[in-house]
Amino acid sequence: MEIWQILLLIFVGVFAGWLNVMAGGGSLLTVPLMLFMDIPAPIANGTNRIAILAQNITAVYTFYRKGFSDIKLGLSLSLFASIGAVAGAWFGVHLDGVWFNRILAVVMILVMIVMATGKPITQDKSQQTQPVKNNPVKNKVLGHLCMVAAGFWGGLIQIGVGFIFMPILHRVMGFNLIQVNMYKVFIILNYTIIALFIFASQLQLLWWAGLGLALGNSIGGWYGAHTTIHKGEAWIKTVLYITLSAFIIKLLFF
């Protein structure tokens, strides 16, 4: 690849990493960019996982340093998500075409409806900025089962997977949106290791492109974790709804 292409991937990766941690949809910037560079869709899909892995390592570490971690529950949720991710990745190595854009748009519409409706989760403001240990967890069994489906989508395409994890963790399991992002990046980190291995074993990934994206995504992921903690839940919702609306319009009409 040309040097300017690597630099462009780094630049776009910064915003994509921030967006992925805050809400989701960063891969809707990075994957089309690689397609524009004439990289075949399955290879772009797999190469993007290199950046996703680096981004979530940075985000998980940042949350941990700030006192936001729950390794026990995070690992159990990751295990169920990884089961789905294995199946999704095996399909993903052969995925091509544009029809998944319409499917993704429908998923985003459903996610927006779920996130915007239903009974609000009442929590005092101090609870939103405290570590999550000892907080009550709703619907553990259902939440774990939903992780299998979310992991399948993550293994298959990855694009927009944050929009699927957020209502599961928020509405089903009862976490506030700061906690949601903490669990989300931890789960995605774990299943991405498995998905990346499957893609790398089946396809010739572009590691230089992936490393360029990884650098940008890592910077964005670090900043996204800080933004999540310092700005709070209301700000995350604003970013989420704006991002969802923009991507739905793009996927359906452009």
C-alpha cells in the first residue's frame, strides 16, 4: 500500500475508534474506506479486526485504570458472545455483496426503538460514575443468551455490533450507559481474538493496513473511554442517536 493510504487509515481510524467506544458504527467508516482502496470485501472485513482488537485493548485498559471493571461477569458474557462469533466468522470469510447494508439499517432502526422506549432505568447520578462491582444485574440468563446472537453478528460483519450490544446490556441487563460501554469493549476484545484468528487462517489479510488502522483506532478508543467516563450517560445517548440516524439514512438512501 502507498504511504498516503496508511496515513489516511490512521486519520480515519482515530474517529472510528472514538465512535466505536462511545456508541458504535466506526467500522462503517473504515471498511468502506478499504473497499474504496480496491481491497476485496472479505479481506477488508478481516483486516478491520486488527484495528478493533487494538482499539478495545486500549479502551479496556483505560476503563480499568479509572476503576471500571468486572472481569468475572465480563468473561462469562464474552464466552457466550465468542460461541456466536466463531459461527459468524466462518460465514464472514466468504461474505460479499451489498445486501447486508439494508439488513444493518433494519437492525439499527430496531436498536434505536429499543433504546429510546421502555421504562427508564432510574439511578442516582453518583451511581453512574462508580465502579460496577456489587451492582445488581437483571436477567442474567437472557442476557447471556442474547450475547450469542450479538457475537454472531460481530463475527460475521462487526459493522454496527455496538448498536446490538448496547440495548442488551442497557435494557435487558439494566446497566447504565457508562457500564454498558465498559462491558461492551471487554466482550468485543475477547471475541475479536477468536474472529481475527479465523479470518487470518482463511484469508490473506493486509497487516500494514490493519496496523495503520490499529494505531488510529487505539488513539480513538482511549479518548472514547475517557469521554464516556467524564461526559456521562446523557452525552452518550446524544452521540448514539445522532450516529444511528446518520448511518440509517446513509445505508437506506445512499
